[in-house]
Amino acid sequence: MSRLSIAAGLLLAGLLLAGLGVPAAHALEPSERLANPVLEARAEAIGSELRCMVCQNESIEQSDAGLAHDLRLLVRRLLVKGDTNQQVIDYIVARYGIFVLLDPPFERVTWLLWLAPPLILAGAGMMVLLRARQRRPDPVVAALTPDERARAAALLGEEA
């Protein structure tokens, strides 16, 4: 390999590693920011607890989706109005359902959500254990014929 291709490979590897260490950028637009830093910090804390209903794996603070933008504005509007953090969360949950929470509480409606993964793992583990414990029958070996017995005895140096 030439020195140029090695240098290019190292540069590419360095850029990839640097990109892995960069945290995800917030999708918050400058126009959405509140002038009051305390309210803005509360809004970001609430937004990090709420799921983007479009992306589903991101909070509304991280998402670029239009619905996430609308929810960020709603959170900030409610905070400016004077609502507490819990009142804002309760309002949004009442509107969009418990699924909007990134960390839903353990309630009757979310039992399946919380219990399904451990139950599936336990079931899979039990199946593996049962399969491993199943005894396979020993293969049936046919009895030796008199000629085979005589030949075996001769090979072993015994009398037939």
C-alpha cells in the first residue's frame, strides 16, 4: 500500500471515531427558546421525558418532526402560563396517552409493556433448559451374529 492510501485510511477512521463521540444535536430551534433560562431548563427537562410520536425512539427535544416542534412549543407555552412540570406532563399525557412518556409508569395499562420482555426471556430460557435436558435414546445396537463373535474373539486373542 502506498503512504497516501494508509494516511487516507487513518484519516477516515479518525473521522468515524470522532463522529461516534459527538452527542446527538438537539432539534430545538433558536426561535423556540424561552428568554428565562430557568423556564427553558424546565422545558428541556420535560421535553426529554416526552416521546416524539413520529420518531418514537427520540424525545421531543431531539426530534426534528413537526409534531415534536408543536409539542415543544406547547410545553413552553404551558410553562410560561405558570403550570408546574407535573401539570404540563399530565396535560400532554391526557391528550396523547401514556405512550407519549419515554419512561411510562408501571400501571395496569403498561403491565404488558413492562412484563413482556422478562417473560419472553424466561420462556426462552426454559425452552433451552428443557431441550438440553431431554435425553436422546441410545442407538439400538443389533446383537452380533455367531460369525461376528468369532471374528471379534480372534481379533481380541480370545477363544470363541
